[in-house]
Amino acid sequence: MNQKARTRTQELRKQQQEAARRQTQRRRLVTALSAVVIVGLLAAIVWAVVDAAGGDDTPGATGDVTPPGNLSSQGSIPVGSDDAAVTVDLYYDYMCPACGAFEAANGEELTGLVEDGTVRVELHPMNFLDPTSNGTDYSTRAANAIATVADAAPGAVWDFHSALYANQPEEGTEGLSDEEIAGIAEDVGVPADVVDRFADRTFEAWVDSMNAAANQDGVTGTPTVLVDGEKFEGDLYSTGPLTEAIEAAAGGR
Amino acid sequence: MTAGLDDRVDDHPTEGRLHRLRHHDATVWATMLVASLASLVASFVLSVDALRLAEDPSADLGCNINAVISCGTVAGSWQSQLLGFPNAFLGLVSEPVVITLAVASLGGVRFPRWFMAVAQGFYTIGLVFAYWLFQQAMFDIGALCPWCLLVTLATTLVFFELTYVNIRDDNLFLPRGVQRRLEALVRSNLDLVLVVVWILLMVLAVVLKYGDALFA
């Protein structure tokens, strides 16, 4: 009787120990698995950060920048007469909605001022908004297209520039396809053989270098507008203020 | 005898100070307090931005090169005004409630079961809303704003701690089996692991999608 009870107690204790052991084992396994998953995720994050930080240095830095022809002496795309009284520098990105708003307000005014010889516009296309076109690099593609036109059909640059903004895609979308960009160029009279060269992407490295140069010029956002080298601080999004500033600068001559 | 056995198994002599700290009331409520304060600050900033943008649509519309919030895109999208007013207003209204809850609980107040259950319900709706916005910002609007991210993170933490407390104190009127399983989950700290993994996944997603813009 006594013996039996003792055996039972022993068995019970054994079971108990066994259960506790399994419990501990399971807990260890879970802890180890959790640690592996967490460390793995941390490693992935570090890798992604390093990759992102390193990835962008290469395109601008590696030589092989082919600039388009017909650039002005300061290295941007000129629109208008060399003898114009006032120079207006535009730093912009074809994806930037604010630049679209700027064009909508001031595009026609600038067209008039260029045509009557008051203004020479210097275009500084940028591509820092490439990450906002779902991987299609719309900013770079559009800027490469304008550079190609500047290279081979400089007379159509301003019209093409305006048409790209008139058809501006929404930020955060894939942007216009290469075919759509080509169609817009053809519509404003860019010769077909020039349009065909968009696909060569010849000037992408140059666009990268323009973006880097703008950063060095102290451009912190787009649109940035310089009137005779001075940053225009007025209202960029309504018609009039910029024109007045330009006329004031022209009158001062 | 059976009860004794259970106690024995549930007692974790190996889990030391960290385990106790994590399950300490003060830690739980303090975390909730900090997270809800952060969320309130972010909501406030976002509300002010929204008002400024409403006053003058061209204000700050320029695309800042160094910020991934590009061009006021998030603030200008329809998703940011789902109910006809800026979403951030919801944070201004609801976060003070959470702050009060956390402070009162830190001070030793115990709220009735039904109160905590209702709080859980409302906060769950808030969490779903926060993640819907996060998902929209990531994949539809294509721009991230740091303040919105802070709201998402803080909402996650508050939800986590609130749920933890409600499971621990059996406030959710759940079937016994479910309740027991959830309690075991919490006791083994798996819930903490889940949240950490979840937050790291979010960080990874953000870095993968916006890394180029963030660290270029």
C-alpha cells in the first residue's frame, strides 16, 4: 500500500518534470526562433539602408557624362536670345506638382517675354523625384527627352517643356510612358528621328549631374527660380509677380 | 494537486528582471502614455499644416529635396480628409482620452471592465484607420510624411499595450478557451515578439520603398 502510493508519487513527479522539461524546451525554441527572425529583419534593414545610401552615389559620380549639344556657357539648356536683357534660371523636376503649378501660372508670360527678346530662360532639369514614380524614373526619362530635344532640335525645347507640364502626371504614379512622351514631342513638332533617340537614354547621366549641380548651387526644393542670378522670393504660383520682377530687372538696364 | 501542477509550470523562475519589468503595470501605462503623447503632438502638427494648406493652397507646395514628404502630396490627397475634415483632427480628439486613461491608471485607478472593452473597440477602429492611411500613403499616394509615420507607430504601441492589459485583466468578454490561450501567449512574451517583428517589417518596407530618397 505504502509502496504503491510512493510509486504513484514518483510517477507523478516524473510526469511533472517531463512536462516542465518540454515546456522549457519549447520556450527556448520560441526564443531562439524569435531572435533569429528579429536579427534577420535588423540585418535586412541595415542592408537596405546601406544599399540605398550607396546606390545613389554611383550614377552621378561615374564619369561618362555625355552633355547634350547647344548648352549655354553655364551648362544648362537655354531658351531664347543670347542678347536678352534678363536671364531666368528654372530648377525643376518634371514630376513636381508645384513646378506644374508654376508653369500654369507663368508659362505663357515667359513665352511672351522670350519671344520679345526680354528673357532668356535657362532650364535646369532635376530628377530627385524619381522615387515617386513607382520605379519608372519618370523625372529622369522626361529630363532625358528634353535634353535630347535640346541636342538635336533646340527650337522645339520650350514648346516641348510646356507640353510636358500641360500633360503632367500625378506624383506617385508611374508617370507618362515612353510612348506618351514621344507622342507629346511629335505633337509639338520634334522630328521623328530625334524622338526615336529618346530611347537611347543618352543624357541620363547628364541629368544626374544636373541634379547634383543644383544641389551644389544651394537649390533645396523645386521650383527654384533665379532672376539674373538672384533667387526670386515672390509668389511663384500666381500670374504677375514674376513678370513684374523680370520687367523691373529689364528696366534697370 | 492539479492546480499545484499548473502553478509550477506557469511559474517562470528563468525569466528574470526583464520579464517582470515588461509586465509591470508602470511600464505598460508609461509606454501607452508616451506613445499617445507622441501621437497627439504629431496630430497637432498635421492639423496645423492642414489648416495652413487650406488657407493658402500654394503654401509650402514646393517640393523639398531633402524631405520624403514630397510636395504636400499627402496633405492634399482625398485620403487625408476622408470624413470631410483633416484626419489629424481625429487624433486631437481621441489621443487625450488615451492620455487620461494612461495617467489615471498610472495613478492606480482601475476602470470597469465594460469601459476597457469599449476603449479596445474604439482603438481597434483607430488602428485599422491608421494602417489604411499607411497603406494608402505607401502604395497610392507615393509619398510618406514623417509625422504620419509617427502616428502609425504610436498607434501600434498604444493598441499593443491596451490589448495586453485587456487580455491580462480579462476585460474582453472572450470565450474561456480563447482567453486562456491569449493569456498564455502574453505570459510567454510572444505578443511582444510579434509587435517587434511587425514594427521592424514596417521599417523595412519604408526603407525599401523610400531608402533612395531618405539616404541618397
